[in-house]
Amino acid sequence: MQESTARKRKAGFQTQDNGIVDDGKQTDRRQNSSGISKFFPLILLFAAFYALYQYSGPTRRVASRWLSQEGKTPRHLPGWSTSTYIGLEADTPKRDAIVEAFRHAWLAYERDAMGDDEYHPVSHKGSNLTEAGGIGYTVVDSIDSMLLMGLDAEYLRARDWIEHQLSFERDAPFNTFETTIRVLGGLLSAYHHSGGDSLFLKRARELADRMLPVFDTPSGLPHPMVNLQRREGVWAKDDKEFVSTAEASTLQLEFRYLSELTDEDIYWRKAERVMAVLKSARQAPGLASIFMDPREGRFVTSAIRLGSRGDSYYEYLLKQFIQTDRTEDVYREMYEDAVQAIHDHLIQKSLQTGLTYTAELIPERNPRGEISWRLTPKQDFLVCFFAGNLLLSATRAGSLVDDVSVPPRAEELSDVGRRDWTTGIELLRTCMATHDTKTGLAPEIAHFRIPSDNLEVVQGVPGDWYIKGARVGEHPPYDARYMLRPETVESLFIAFRLTGDKRYRDHGWAIFQAIEKHCRVPSGGYATIVNVDDVPVQHEDKMETFFLSETLKYLFLLFSDGDTIPLSKYVFNTEAHPLPIFTPSIRTGFT
Ligand code: DMJ
């Protein structure tokens, strides 16, 4: 049946081909075989095109789109222009300036607090997450940055500490998600980027073995905390017996890669089970509330947002699809389902300049116990990861060809891909707009103007967005801080790699200079600032570990050439640890 259809198609092609070449000179050519040879290259070209069209899925899709939509499809996607296109060559002086900043941060930590989980650059002290002792939060989170930046001496000292000092024999609860993304992810990345130093894999495996009992709940969703010495899952004090959605669903890249490296499927099976539970717990229209109940394996009525406790759920749906070399469609389907709902329910435009932002849905219960959802125009700094995520998904899940061009051509993307690309570019523009403050740094939380906010009368409220509760001369609200977060530079890095457009580097450089000016502590390290709209700034005595693992790494990569950690070969875990893309030997067992 198939064969005869193929033959029929082939015959049809020959007929059509003859029809095309048999124009007004048909009779001559039939009589003169040397005339046919003149058209031989053309025939070959058509035959090649036909073969590709028939037998190669992506080529066929591109060809159909090209044939059917030529003239209708815009040929130019937003987010780049020929006048600012520079390609993916390194900018060495700027890249070196980022490395110098990394050394300024790391050497101060090493001098004052080597081995402690966290660093306080103003008081020159370290501290641990629990009284039971540290688990290498800063050292392990930073070590792959040293490898990528070529900081050999620093790397060897950090490696030595991991070999001789790092201990997971700690009788205290540690956050399951944070331990996975920072420590397990850091060890796995160090293993890969050191060329397979077995020390890192050994420690990664030891840590994961201690963590496996977190999945021992009735549903398989993890406990939010883990006691590493007792090897027990623990409930978090503040969150009843729930786990946040992002925390449950942001363990999979790390556990899957560990299974791939060790040939032990237990790590992957436990983490994969979480995804199966999430899929069957789907709540219409595909958005995830930020808390789940591990006893019952269902969502708990709670806020829906792309910010804290929701963010990396969406990120890891896409990244699991990418990590598995786009062979596991279940993740693409789950991601596309969620992103459609985000477009339908969360994405909004600001009143005056039409900035694209994502709002939050807050559940409210009336006296009869019925729940309604209030749309709140609030966007966390964290949401800025989603701009890059959309650009990545447009060119990976939403592409019609295996390898899209740099910058991508409109016809290489599906309708969904083009939609996501456009939204990603618009959201990135919004994230940049929130850097329009006195320091040039964006606040932890931005609110956008809506007609009912009655803010017209408040002095000093900017046009389209504002920091809620901020008043000149008063103690700044929590929302006003910049805590060295990476999300905007993360998206700038992805946007640059996908377009080669200089403007993303320019924005990244402006952010880096603002960090240098306002967050750099002269005696060493970088500190959180408490109000992005108040100069001179006031420091808070904390340097988050993600400044070393994420913010400076993404900045470094933004100014590196396109062959340094190419997006075609690596997927970044949510803490910016680049893990290799591979075709997995263990297949996902649910659909
Ligand atoms: C990082 O620890 C991770 O990116 C996490 O997913 C949320 N964001 C922080 C940094 O802002």
C-alpha cells in the first residue's frame, strides 16, 4: 500500500516534472536527447528537492510552509536588525572585565569564609545554612564558573576543598530544591567541564543517595527538605505539609544526568515520577498553582505565577525536552500547554507604553467558600528568566527545522514559535525597562499600572510601572532591593546567542557597570542593595551564591564567542550549571 502510494507519488512527480520542462520547446526536446541534457541540472535540483520533501520531516515542513505561505509570512522576526547585527565573536576586553569581577568576589570569600555556605562581604564573614555545618554551597556552586573562565589556580584550591573538606554528614534539614540545583548541579557540571574528574561524580552520587528518601511520600512528590545525615525527607516548618511546585519539578535535569552517567536508573525514575504526577494533576487551563500536596499528589489552591515558587516548573518542562535532544515529546506537550495558558491568562500590556508583562492570579474565597481568581499586575524580577526561555522554546520546540539560523528566519518557526519569539522579545524589553532606576538596576518586584490603582495622584510614581510602597525618605520595602540576581542577564545571553544582535550585549554591559558601581564592595565581594532607586546606595551584608554561579557566568558567556558552551550542545540547569544535551538511554515512561 505504502509502496504503491510512493510509486504513484513518484509517477506524479515525473509527470509534473515533465510538465514543467515540457514548455513550448517540448517537441524539439523529445526529438533531440542532447536538448534534455541541457536541463539535467534543473531536473537534478527538482529530484533532490523532491527527495528531501518526501523523506525528511523538517524539510518537508519548511518546504510546505515556504510554498504555502510565501508572501504571507513576515520574513523578519522582531528582536534584531541588520544595523546592529555583529555575529558571535568574543568581546575580549569586556569578557576579561567580568573575569576580574569574579575574582574580586571569589578571592574575598576565600579570604574571609572559605568553605562556609554563604558570604557576608561587608562584615567579612561567612555563615552556614544550618548549625550542623556547611555543605559547600558557595564553593560547589562556583567551581564550574572557574573552569569556564580559565581560573586554574582558584579552581584547584576549590577542588582541593571539595576533596578534603566537603561533608554531607550533616544532621539538619536542607532545602531539597536548592541542594539539588546548587550542589548536585554544580558537582555534575564540574564533572563534565573538568573532562570527567571522578571526584565530582563520586560526591554527586553520594549526595543524591542521601537525597533519594525525599521521594518517599504517598504520591512520589518530594519532601521540600532533606536531612542529609539521617537520609530522611522532612517537611518545611512554614509551608504545612506541602511542597512548592517549582521545587518539586526542578530536580529532573540533575537526577536524569546522574542516571545517564552512572547507568543507575533509580535517580531518574524517582524524579520522573514527579513529572507523571504533575501531568495527571493538571488543573485547567494548564497553569500551575505554586503549592502541591505530596500526600495526595494534587495542586493546592494557591497563587499562580511565573515568579517565586512557580518559575522553574515552566523552565524545566522546556529544558527536559532540550536535555533529551528533543526526543521526549511529552515535555514539549506539557510546556506548550502551559505556555498557551500563560498567553491566554497571564500576559498583559502596560497602560501607557504597552510593555508586555506577566500578571499573577491570586485565589480569593468568598463567604460561601467559592473561589475566584484576582489578576494582580505584579511581576517578580525572577520572571525575567521567561523571556530567554520563550526565545529558546521558539527556536527549539517551535522550530520547523533542526537548526535555526542566527538570527532565526520567520519561516523556520511554527506559528507557536513565532508567537513565543515575539513575546520573549517583548518581555525582555520590559525587563530592561525595569532597569530604568537611579542605579540602573531593577527591583525585586515591579507593579504595573492598571486603571483601578488610583495612583495618578501619588507623586513620583513613574509612567508605567512602580515599586509598591516605596516613599522618598522612608525605609524601602522588600520589593525595592536588587540582590545580585541573574534573570535579566540570563535572557540577554540567550537573546544574543540566538540573534548576534549587539543591543543585548550593550544592555548586559550597562547592567554589569551598574553592579560594579553600586554593588561592589571595595575590600572584596559584592553586596545586595536595599533600594535600586536611592543613590548613594545602602548595602545589605549578603552576597548570594548565584551571583558567582549565574550572574557572572551569564555575563561572561554573553561576551564570549558562540563556541563557548553552545546552546546546541548544552542545557543550563536553573542555577546556570551547563549540562550536556544527550540522547538518553533511559526513556521517559509516561505520556
Ligand atoms: C536561582 O537560585 C535559581 O535560578 C532559581 O531557579 C531561582 N532564582 C535564583 C536566582 O535568582
